[in-house]
Amino acid sequence: MFAAMGWILSRRWKKDNELSEDEHKKKGALVQAATDAAIANIDQALSAKEEEIMQV
């Protein structure tokens, strides 16, 4: 959720010329990294839960 908000703010700042193209790309990379990390955490939790369910 916070990653999406960061991306929206980054686009708005770029649109308002408060952020250069390079900075926009850097912020986009940070947002993507945060999104990837969150997805990895969710996948790990899902795998653990699936394993727990299969043991029962």
C-alpha cells in the first residue's frame, strides 16, 4: 500500500516539475524494490501456511 502511494506521489511531483526524470526513475526503482520485498514476504507466509495445513 505504501509503495503505491509512493509511486503516485512520485508521478505527481514529476508532473508538477518538482522531480527530475532521473529522480522519478530512482523513486520508481525504490517503489518496485519495496513491492517485490512485500510480495516475497507474502509468498513466504503463504508457503508456511500451506505446509501447516498439509500437516493437519
